[in-house]
Amino acid sequence: MDTATPPSVYLDHAATTPMLPVAVEAMRTHLEQVGNASSLHASGRRARRVVEESREQLAQSLGCRPGEVVFTSGGTESDNLALKGIYWARRAQDPRRVRVLATAVEHHAVLDPLHWLAVAEGAKVELLEVDATGRLDVEVFRRCLEQDPESVALVSVMWANNEVGTLQPIDDVVAIAGEHGIPVHTDAVQAVGSVPVHVGDSGVDALTFTGHKLGGPYGVGALVVRREVPVTALLHGGGQERDIRSGTLNPPGIAALAAAVEAAVANQEAHAARLSALRDDLVRRVLEVVPDAHLHGDPVRRLPGNAHLGFPDCEGDSLLMLLDAQGIECSTGSACSAGVPQPSHVLLAMGCDPAQARHSLRFSLGHSSTPADVDALVSAIGPAVERARLAHRGTR
């Protein structure tokens, strides 16, 4: 009997995407070199040169100044540093600044630090509503901020939603906050390399990105933060990274990160065009097979590789495992706590009821995706939905 595992069709690039060859090569090269970038001897200076050249490379790719790039371990640390660090510094300057405005659809790397600030530090966190596509209502944001702008410490609005792919109106947010001198942070983890991101042109004060979402390594990312913005450190030690992020630097990872960002940004337009066409084909054909399925998120202003689909009368987790058994890997729009499926906070904020917020799957495409991946999903999705619906009926 043939027990060979079917080949994997990877449709979860929003969770992590394979490293680009140029990033692998950069990392391999520097893994063979010794040197702490804080040491003064020749090996240390060589390691420092790798870090600073990578910092300049990143600044060139992202449209910021090299001194604005603060290296971290990734998106979660960068978000925590931005939210807690800017909040503490702004409140220290003026005790009235205790409000933080964010959208209700932020990643948990933003929502959880904000919850901690509310519980432990007395912050008044206000999560702003979004429309049915997951997009921030700009006028609601304006009214909320202008109720008492002097009390607002900072604003945090993600560039692109990690679940449904909707792009947020960052330009409008920056313009409104800027009228009152309020700093804006954006989690751009899903955006860099997928859509045009130029820090200087955007006007944001702090921007989070990470390596493993765009073809770089795990465990390395950065917070781009303007030098004029005060930030209180989370980590104390050797004073690396402008004394707001201490810790021994990771030259191989940083070099690989810079190589990946440079390649992703340089190829962004062609990458987006290819993935958009592939995604549109995926959505169209899945909807032909499962006519009552539906797309979540903004149909136009969305990430090029994101297809977040709802399948009525299914549990997303069951459907995911049925596809996984056929070698097709994707993700649900829900978070799990202690093994119990929970409705997606993003879909709930978009107006879905709890049942609707549990019946979705996210198919996300990346640089290694092919038309054959879409063909495999289209072939498998019909029978998988039928089985998932039978199982769902049996549990009611």
C-alpha cells in the first residue's frame, strides 16, 4: 500500500513565507564569521560594519533615515516597544496623555500590550470600529481624537490586516493626528514587500516590520521610529540601538533581513501583480465550486496575496484539517485558546455573528505560490466543504 504523504500545497504565507535565496546566502555568509558588534577589536568592528551597512540598506529600501532603524527580535517586540515605550515617554512629558487610540482589528501583538497598559498602567485604550470590510471609519476616528486631543498619547493603526487583508487609510490617520502633534504607530508586518511602503512619505512616526513575513529569517525585525519621538526602553543592558533596545546584535540575521527587504521592495510591483492575478483566480474558482462561499475584507483595497473566504455551515478548524489531510495548508481566521476555537475578533468587529466568525479560512499566497497550488485547492475544496458541513450538522 502506498503510504506516501501527498505533496504540500502551502497557502499560509501570511503566517510565514520561505526565505528568499538572497537572504539565505547573506545569512550563511555571516554565520561563518565571529564578532560581537559592540566589541572594539577587528572582529567586532567587522560585525559592526555588517550591522551598519544593513541598516543603511534597509533605510534605502524603506524610505527612512538609517538612524531611525532599531533592530528587534521581530514584530511582537517592535509593537510592544512602540506602544509601551511611546506611551510611557509621552505620559511622562504630560500626565494628561493617557488615551491610546487603535482599531478593533489590530493583531494581538498590538491588542495585548494595549490591554496590559490599561490594566497595569491605567491607560485608557479606545478600540475604534471598522466597517463591514474591516476598514477604519475615518470620521469616527476624527471625532474620537478631537474630543480631547491633549489626552491622547499615541495612535496605532495597522497598515494591512493580517486576517482579511484590508488596507487601512494610513494617510488620513496621519493627517488627522498630525494636526494635533500626536504620534502614529503602524504595524506594517503584512505590508512591507506586498504593497508600496515608504516611511518618509507616509508620515508615520513609528513602523513595525519583521523578516519572516517577507522572505527573511525568523527572530529578527525592526521598529522604524523617528528620532524626534521619545521612546522609553523596555530592555535595559548594554545600551545598543539608541539605548532603547539593549541586547547583543545579530549580524547574520540582520544581514539576511536587509537582503530580503531589499529584494522584496525592489520586486514589489511585479510580485503584487502576479499574486493579485493568482488570488483573483483562486477566489473566482472556489466560488464556482462553493457558490454560497463569500470573500471577507475590502474587495479592492486589500493585500495582493490574501483570500479570506467564509464557508457557511462549516467550522473553519474542521475544514482546515480536512484540507491539511490532503496536503493543503492554510489557516483559520480564529485564535485558539486551550484548544477551544474562538470567533475571530476581526470578523466580529466587521459585524459577523459568532457562527460566521468561525466558518472562515485564510488562503495567503507568496513568492513560491504557483497556479498548480490554486488548482489543487480548487480540486479539494468542494468535497472538503461537504464533509465539514456533515460534521457541523452532526454536532448541532
